[in-house]
Amino acid sequence: MESKKQNAPLLQVQGLTVSFSRYAQGFRRVTLPGVRDLSFSLDEGELVAVVGASGSGKSLLAHRLLGILPHNAQVGGQVLYRGQPLDDRLAGKLRGYEIVLVPQNVSYLDPLMQVGEQVKGEKGDAQKASAALRRYGLGPEVEKMYPFQLSGGMVRRVLIATAVQHTPSLVVADEPTPGLHPEAARRVLGHFKELAQAGAGVLLITHDLEAALEVADRVIVLYAGAAVEEAPAASFAAKELLQHPYTQALWQASPNHGFVPLPGTQPVGQLPAGCAFAPRCPKAGPECHEGAVAYEKRGAGYVRCLHPEGEQL
């Protein structure tokens, strides 16, 4: 797959919102925010990691890009693929070929079907499916096996082989490494880096910041459904290069940087006024609890903070 330089990015997400409605006590309808005002771009040959805790909206982003959100989702903003609006109709046409999902849930494999048949699909090419499995170190014997006979690492590689056998242009990997031994996880992430180096745009969605930094060109940090910082991977070399207090807290919480936990929890459902992180932020002032905070370019990245810090690369 050759990289083709284009005027427009491969993928542009502009002001994306995803929310859900439900009825509370007394038949009162409430809206639950999932993704809030999310904007970023992804070029061919680039691997961008989206990092955040559970409930931060990462998987909702993946499902919006693939056009597989549930029917009760309310979606706003715009997503462009090669400069064209990526609505559910276009996503359905491209899904599985130009745009592929590597899901986090291994139950996407049919437990009653042999691996080779699942990778090939109904209208696929058996030789191409075999070649895809070989590419990820899975021999001919794996084709005759059932999912329950595979290790966790093998299942992940089968899912990748299934997704990429049609040489996709956009790969969305949703939490592809949970439960894997560190060495197996490193190999899986290396496969995604190879796809990017071959010209695909890869969006890696993960809660594991350290793993993401091994392969990512840029990192987008989500908190309570909104991006609080986007930074080059090089900015994570030191806390002083990071601009948002939550990103700095993530850096400190990693095993290599002291394993310092952040007190409190991410809000779910009803969000506080002003900055969603303000109730947990040691640097928040009264103004942080009031109006909305804009997401603005600063240095080589973006930050959503009234008092950003860090040395700008």
C-alpha cells in the first residue's frame, strides 16, 4: 500500500458530539453526554492514539467512525473521510474494506466457525486469507482451529488479519491489547505501526498510555468525553512538556514515573459546570468552575485549559 499525499487529511473529525437520552424518575427525559466537541485529523501513514479512562468516550468515537452506533444515539458535528462526509451510508459501504475496525471484544469471532473461514468471509479469497494469517505468524494449522482453541494473543492477531486483508486505508483499533502479556501486546502494537508505515492511517484507541507511546506519532487525551490535550508523542518525554493537569496526572500515574494515583473519579452522566476536570484539579480557580473552556492550539498541540502549563515544542 503506497502513501498518497493529499490536500485534505485522510480523516477529519470536527466538533463531534455523541449523546443518549433516557428517562429518569417521573418520566423526566435526561441527556447523557458521551463525546463532546471532539476535533482532530489523521493523515495517511500516521498512527494517532486516543487515550482515556473507561467511560471517556473512546469506543463511541470508534463506533461513530464505523457507522455502528445504536439507533438511540444523537450525533452532531461532522466527520470527513478523504474530504467527503462520512455518514452511516458511506461508512457502511466502506466498512470492512477501506475502513476497518479491530474490536476490543474477542466475542466478535464466531465460536462455531473455523478461523480460516471467518478470516475469508462469505465472498473472500481463501489464499488471501491464508496470507493474512501468515503475515501475523499464524500457521496453516490455525485455519482449522476454533476460537476457543486460541490463546489471547492469537485471537488478537486473527482479528487484525481479518481486518486488514483488504489493505484498508483507515484502521480503527479499539483496545486491541487488554489481557495480553507485555511482549504479546508489544508485538500486536508493532503490527499496527507496520500498517501505518505501509501507508494506512491508524487510530489506536486505548487506556494504556505507555503502550500507546511506543508506537504513536501523536496522542489525544480524553476526559469525560472531551479532548483535553493533543500532543506529539515526544512531549511525553517529560511532565514539563505536557500542558493539561490531567495529562500530567496520567504521566505521573504510570509505573515508570512514580505510580502516583489521581484522587477522585471521572464524572459520568451529569457533568459539572465549567471544566469537567476542575473538581479534581489542584490548580483550578473559581473561573474554572464557570463557563465552557475552549480547545485551542498551543505550540505543537492543542489544550482545553484556562491555565495551561508546559514548555511548548
